Amino acid sequence: MSSGQYDNNTQGLSSSVPDTQTPIEGYLIAFNVLYISALVLLVVVLLTAILSPRVQRSSLWYSFIVCWILYSLSFLLNVSYQRGPLPPHGLCLGQAALIYASPAMTSFACLGLVGQLYSTIKMGDDSEGSTIVRLLHIAPFTAYILVTVECLVFGIGHPEAVIRDLSGMYCNFTSGTGRTTAMTLIIPCSLCVLWLYVRIFTTIRKNAINVRGPLFSVQGISWPVIVRVVSFCFLPMIALVLSLFLYIKNDWEVANSSKVNLVSAAVPFVCAVLFGSQKDIIHAWMNAFRRSPPSPPCPTCGCTSSHK
């Protein structure tokens, strides 16, 4: 049997699903490829921004990328145990805890990036030193630690609740407060992001009318940056809605679970592509492979007027 749970007394595998509920090889491969690709690309994007003097970003941007690196890494901890015997209980518990904590962390990271985008459009200032921005730096990792600790405590006390998902892709819990805590953090955070979306577009519209300029002209920031941030931060919400729909229907077929997992796996990959395809990052790599004089810095590639 390829899926199951840890028995509280014997720490062995006790049957929880029919034998026909086995992982689907093609989905497993696609799942791993997406997360490995996302992890590699995100690390490359982060290192490029750190090492290239021509690439400048706000501190919230760095925090955002680091959060998605941790998110991707958490889903790969079980890669050697997706088929066959269950992984060691400690590894499975650790991965389950991190997987429950990661969406809360990335939700706050999206809130921080969208909030800074709104601040730049509204006031023309990224307000890096403001108290709210400092809190937005702390919030993702605070949520990450709190949910992780809560899940670890629950899993240690209830080892039978630690299972490998039917899809075989990762470990999670059959029940517990970790899921409730994560959703309690994610839902209000997502609502705040949606509210900021409305504020961003109403502000852009108002500014365009006031200056009698084109709708897509925003002082201090490029429209492609707005599209990148807004479009990307919608993706985690889509994955969340699909997961909730599956949970409410209680439709735990392997194929359905695997498809939702693939949607979630595509999110960090899209993040790496969107934020790694900005002009200054591409120019940094082009300059690294040629000897011609470096191109000038891109003035509107970042989320703020002062951070590219």
C-alpha cells in the first residue's frame, strides 16, 4: 500500500484507504518537476538581485522571494518517500507542519508586496521605514513559526494523525488545529489583499482622470510591475479555493487530489517566471555572458520608485 497513516502504538502503517488509491506516476513527476524548477529559479532570481549592482529591490521583495523558496522547499522534503514505505515519522511530521505553515507565510508576503505597491501608487513613497512595513516584514515569518510549532505539538501528541497524502506527494494531518489556525490567518489576509486590489485600481483610475492622462500611466512605477504583482497574488487564492472545494466535497480520489496539488505546485513556478523575467534581471544575465558595457539600470522594474 502506498498511502496510510502512522499507528499510535506500533508506529507502523495502518490501512486508511483502499488499495486502488495509489499515487499516479505522471502526476508525481509533474509535481516534483514544478517544485524543483521553482526552487532553482527562485534561488537564481534571489542571488541575481543580491549580487548584481544593477538590480535593486525593496526589502519586502526579498522577503517575498525567500518565503516562496521556503514554500517550495517544504513540498520536496518527502521526495524520496512518495511511493512505497512511509517516510520516517519525524520527517513526515516536519513536512506536514511546514506545509500547513507555508500558505500562511506566503499570504502575508503577498499582502506586504501588494501593500507596498499601493503605498507607492497612492503616495509615491515606498515607506520602507514605516511601522506598518516593519510589521509586514515580521508577519510572514511569525505566522510561519506559530503554525509550525502548533502543528509539531499536535503531531507529537497524535502521531496517528500524521499521514502521507493519497497522492503520495507529501505528508499532512488527518485533523488538527493547525489547519484551522492556518485558515484563520489566510482568509483575513486574502481579504485584505482583495481590498488593496480595489484600492489600487480605483487610485490608478482617479489619477488618470485627474491628470487627463492614459489609464495605464502611473507615476513612479511601471504598469508591467502592477500586472506582475496583482496577477501573481491572485494565483494562491485560486489554489486555496480549489483546495477548499475539494475539502468541502470530501472528494478524496487520488486523481482529484493530485490535480489540485499540481495547481498549487504551479504557483511558485509562476512566481519565479514572473519575477525573474523583469528587464533588469534579464539584462544582468545578458551582461554576465558578454563583455560589452553593461546596460543602464531599469528605472521601473521594481515595485517602488526607489527600488527597482
